[in-house]
Amino acid sequence: MKVFISADIEGTAFTTYWDETEKTKPGYDLACREMTQEVLAAVRGAMAAGAREIVINDAHDYGTNIDPFELPACCEIIRG
């Protein structure tokens, strides 16, 4: 099974203020960490359901918010 995940930083559990979504503002790094962890949770769920190929679209701003080093080898990430 193949899975496509598109994630944006707005709407993650941690993000409560607009400034947290902007690279130059305080809280952005924490929001990126939370976004990465939430995507990773979705990946783990997909893998548990039988997914073997997972494509992730980092859909926020410049697309450089998810830490690709946290993702399993079965994941391909679309950045930028």
C-alpha cells in the first residue's frame, strides 16, 4: 500500500499563535519539531496498517519544516 501525507504547520497541536508559523519569530523551531513528530505519528500508523511506500509533502511556506532525518527509510519527502 502507498500513502500520501500532506502536512502544514498551521493546525498542529502545538501551534497556537501566528508568529509560531514564521521562520524569523520565536517558537518556530518548536512548531517545526511538533510538525515533524505529528507526521511521524501518521507514518507509524500508516506503516502499522501495511503501508510500505509513504510520500510526505512538507506544505508549509518553503517546505523545509519537517526534519527528514527523523523519517523511516520507506518515506520520501517533497520539500521546497
